[in-house]
Amino acid sequence: MVVFIKIIQVIFALSVLVLIHELGHYTFAKLFKTRVEQFYMFFNPKFSIFRCKRFGGKLHTKFFSKNDEPLPPDTDLDKLPDDDWRKYPDNTEYGIGWVPLGGYCAIAGMIDETKDASALSKEPQPWELRTKPAWQRFLIMFGGVLFNFLLAIVLYAAVLHHWGEEYLRNEDATWGIAVNDLSYEMGFRNGDRVLAFDGREIEDFSQLQIELVHSRAKEATVLRDGDTLTIPIDENYISQMLNTPGMFSLAYPFEVKGLMENSINAASGLQPGDRFVAVDGEEMFLVQDIQKALAAHKGDSIYVDVDRAGVRSQVGLQVDTAGMIQVMLEGDLTKFFHITQHRYGFFEAIPAGIRKACNYIGSYVKDLGLIFSPKTKAYKSVGSFITIGRIFPGTWDWQRVWSLMAMLSIMLAVLNIIPIPGLDGGHILFILVEILTGRKPSDRFLEIAQYIGMALLLALMVLAFGNDIRSLF
């Protein structure tokens, strides 16, 4: 069921994002009186689930129908039957395909994934993209990216307005970090208070690992047992940091919330509110340290010291074969930490949404910089739909879904603006060159560039799927 929910969420999110992206191209094309031949959600090889087109004063629809065959270039449209949709090329055909992996907006006079230069053998026409001024072509091509940026701002603003924002400031992480194997190897320890990376303080505790990677910091400054230490950071760890979540978990006290009736320690005398302060005489109080100590006593018995309302006492406990003492831990972080909360009114949420979107743009650009830097081996973290599916929750959480959609909208926009032929950025690059030089690339050149770009994109897809498949084993 969890997998099914994730699949539905991914299809829903990508469908909306692609629809908005193509709507950007569509809107500017219509604004500049450029013919849009087809506007489809999902791809429709051979046949379509739904098609509609307005002509003859009314809307015509078809369900589960075979796609129309393209007409020869010299076809006389007047000789076609009145009910032949191809007789009305000025009117856009809208539809839903059956392959839920995107969508497209077919614009007349444009060389893209829907057509090549052979489709442009006829004399250029006023309604075609290729006859429009360069500035209009620029806006038509930039429209998809622009609409994705705007969508991200709207989604972030809506989430902030409806749910607000909560986060733990790094300075309020009273007991510092809990490390995993990678961060331990790099020199961090449980209880360290991270003060700065290369002298720059980090406000949001949850962003510590992200900021460490993005900044490519050379050193980390931490507070350990009252002393300020400097930990050198080896750049060779970047690839591992990208693929190892949980480097800096939140360290907090081991406090008992309660015991179930069938717990092996139900008669131990433990009470809600008891805080562990030592295990078998060794002082420790953090959840992560105590869990490690319990794992070393599987199937055994231990003595723990607990603090109960300021009074310290010793309790004997049994440890099961899984290294558990079968108690419920206090998980309400507001009991241990001050959680910073922001609530936004309607007009406050808009600039806050803009800031959040701009911050993530900068963050994602840094991610791409790491990917294109072979030394970091960050390309090994590139993923496909499987990776996208993993970041969605296993239950339908609208706050999380909308936030992830905003993030993915920015990712789609940034990726599309990369100047690779086959992407919007490739088209934009050639238009900018034309504006600067006054010379327009030939259709043949654009066709060849399109093939090269599609080959590069195919290679990227192979890399992404390969990484995902390897991660499954």
C-alpha cells in the first residue's frame, strides 16, 4: 500500500508540474499568435485516452481513439471532410495520453522532440515560431521555466500561509548532534555542538548536512565538553555525504514515556518521566549512546541509574535479544527543545514564499555544481523516478506533498534552463546567440543540435536509472 501511495503521489506531482511547464509555453505562444497544434498531458504514442478540439462552433471529443495520421505537405485542406479534425490546424487539439511520464505542447515551426527539420520543409508561415521575432521566441521558450518558478513560489507561499513553519535552531539543539558511522569517521562525536562550517554559522539544525555539502567546507568548528575544536573536512567525503543520510541526528535525553503491560520490564519499577543517566556504572544520558550500550547486552541484564524528579536511583532491567528494554521513549521534542515557529498572514506568506523558492534555487544550483564536478563523484547520487518516489511520504500528507512539488518544480525549471540542445535552455541559448550576432542558426543546424542534445539526455537517464537500480541491491 505504501508503494502504491508513493507511485500515485509521484504521478500526481509530475503531471501537475509538466502541465504547468507546458502551459507556460502555450500561454506565450498564444499571446504572440503562434499556432499550438497539440497540448497534451502525458504522451500518446499511437492512441490517446481523451482528445478534444473546437471547430465548427462546437467542441468535439473522442475517447480511447487512434491518433490522426499526419497529412502530406501538399494536402488541400478544403477537400477534407468537415468532420476531419486535420482540416482545422489553426485550432489546438487538447488531450490526455496513456504514458504518464510527462506531456508536451507542440508549437508550429519549432524543432523539438515532436518533430524535426523535415517537418519544416515548406515556406515559413506567419503563424510559425520560426517567423516570430527573437524576443518573442525567447519568451515562448522561457515560459515553461518561468511558470515552474512561479508555481514553486505559489506552493511555498500557500504552505507557509496554511501550516506555517517550524524548525529547530542549531543554537537550540541543547545536547548537540548524534553521529552515524560516516560522521564518526570524519571526526564528529555524539554531543558535539556544531558552531560553524568555515566560520559560517548555520541557523536551521536540519540543514547541517546539506550546508556542509553545499559549502564544501574545509573545516567544522564544534563545541565538545566545553572546549572549542576544529575538525578538518576532506573533500573526498562529499560523495559519501550525498548518499549517507542522518550524519547529524538530534541528540536528546533517554526519558521513559511509559511501559506496555507485556514489557519484559513491566515490574522493574520504571516510571514515566525517568531519565537514564548511567548504564552499568558508565555515565551516559543520550538516547543514541544508551541504545548502543543496550545493543552490547542483548539477552542479558543490566543496571541503570535514573533521575526521577531530581533523585537518582538504580534499577535492574532485562535486555531482549534485539537489544531492547521494551519501554516507550518520550518523543515530544518540545519537551526538550525550544522549537521556533512562524505563522504567516496572506501578504506575509508571499515574500516568504519567494525567499524560500530563491533559497532552494541557490541550493539546487550548488547540487548541480557538485554533480558536474567529477572529483566529488556526486554524479553517483543522480536518480530517476525511483529516487523521486523515495522522498514522498508513505501516507498522503498534503503539507509534505505540496512542499515536495514546489521543490520539484524548481528542479524541473533549473534543469530545463541548462543550455543543452533538447532542453528549453538549448533553444534559449541559440536565440540569445542570434540576438547578439544578428545571425539565425539554420534549421539543419538546429536539427543536428537536437539529436546531440537528446543523446546527452538519454545518457543522463541511463545514468540515473543505473544508480537507482544499483541502490536496490
